[in-house]
Amino acid sequence: MTHYTDDPLLDFDRHQADEEEWLMSRPVCDDCGEHIVDETAFYIDGAWICESCMEFYRRDVMLE
């Protein structure tokens, strides 16, 4: 947990460092290569897929 001070610049730098550390701890999408920051992701056959990339794989199914 970060403790903030009365120095806005120092606090901003600490916040940025905390955000970067959090981002680096997130899984990386195997399709787009970006860190997954969404609450929803898919782990399929050992690969992480973000929700945005998953849209590419979706297909509409028409039932008769």
C-alpha cells in the first residue's frame, strides 16, 4: 500500500509506479500481445485471450 504525502509530484510518480507494477503482474493476451486489464479474460488451451480479441472468434449461430 502506498502512503501519499503533501507533494503532488511525488504522489503522482508513486501512483504511476504502482500502476506499472500492477500492469506487469497481469497476463498478456496471446493474440494482441497487450496486458489484460479487463475483469474478463479467457484461458483456452494454455493461452490467454482478452475480451476484445475474443470477439474475433465469436460466430452467430442461427437455429431453425
